[in-house]
Amino acid sequence: MIKAPLTPICLSGCLILTACGQGHSVPEIWEDNGEIIALGGGDAGARGACATCHGLSGEGDGNLVPRLAGLNAGYFARQMEYFAEGQRRHPQMAWIAGRLDWSARQKVAVYYSEMPVPEGSGSSIECGEIELYQQGDPARGLPSCASCHGEDGAGVGQGNPPLAQQPAPYLEKQLKLWAEGERYGDPNNAMTRISRLLTENEMKGLANYSSALPDANAYPGPPEACLPARRPDPRNGA
């Protein structure tokens, strides 16, 4: 007996039932696609879909939810592992990461790494701690943020994430979590040590400045009023 093909309506119903069912793995055909995991949640189910909180374009919410678009895939997957193992503490993210296996995490990480950074995903803010970001404070043993995260905030290497175009409140919150010992896992506890040397005002200022950086996507950087004044150069009499 030849079975009739599913009608579009029937097929849609099947997909909805699959997405809404809890406690059951989605069919393997969908797990093979990072986009489906991001939009449908994979083994975490529909309530674990990344897009629910991070947006359809991976832009974040402009507040405490970070952008995922453009993150290095290895960094993304490692953070998911940290959530699953408790090195980063966030109940919802820990639950989602625990439901996705290594293969699913890799696929969704690659999906977001290939997405362009959405314009305006950072915060529209006032001027921040420019010199502290770019130069650090040797007197306090503070290295510059730029040494690891780049002068343009795009991140240096695979282990240092981009800060540009991340929401300023999110960046400020992460600095406080590092300082309070609620977040860890960085090599040599660098971020823990650095964050504990910063005042709350400096954390806010660094978050503001970092968020407004242009990243590698040619988005507008801080306004001219935020840029440090040029120092006189005795070589040219300026």
C-alpha cells in the first residue's frame, strides 16, 4: 500500500508537537542543524531555544542578555560547558547546557559564530574609561583590556571574547560576578584578579566604553567627544 505524502498542514502539526513535547529528544534530522537547535531548543525543547532570550539575530536584549552573533565557536562551546559544570552560574543556562550534548553545543556554536553582529546590539551610552581600557593602570598592576580584547573590542585570539557591541549592563554585571567569585574558569584567574582591583564606577565606565566600540564590523565607535585629547608631540611642535 502506498502512503500519501503529508500535507503541509499535517507536517506543520507534527513539527509543533515535536517542539512542544518535553522529556523527549527531537528527531535526529533536526539535531544536525545548528539553526534548528538555536530556534527550537534541540533536546532542551522549545523553552530552551536560544532565540527566546538572545533574539532571532543573536543580538541579545540590550540589557543583561548578551549577543551571541559573531562569538568564536570554541569560546561559545566552552562557556556552554562551564554552565553545564557549574563554573558559570545561571539556572536557565545550566539547565539548557545540561540538556545539549557536545555535538549539539558545537553545532549551535558554529551557527552563531557565522552570524554577523547586528547593528545596534551594543548600548548607546556616555563616555567611559577610555585610558583604562586602552592603557591599563601599571601602578595598580592593571593590564589594559585592549591587550586581550583588542583595541576595537573584537577579542584577541579564540579565548578572549569580543566586548564591542555587547550590552553595557551585561558587561558591568559580568565584572561584578568575577569580583564576587560567582564566575570563574579563566586562565590564571586573570579576570578575578583584575575585576577586584576595579571600583564600581570603573566597572561601569569600562562596560560603557567597551559596548560602544566598533568591533570588526565597521559600526560607529564612540563619538569624538569621548576620544582622549591628543598630547603635544615635541617632534613636530604640535
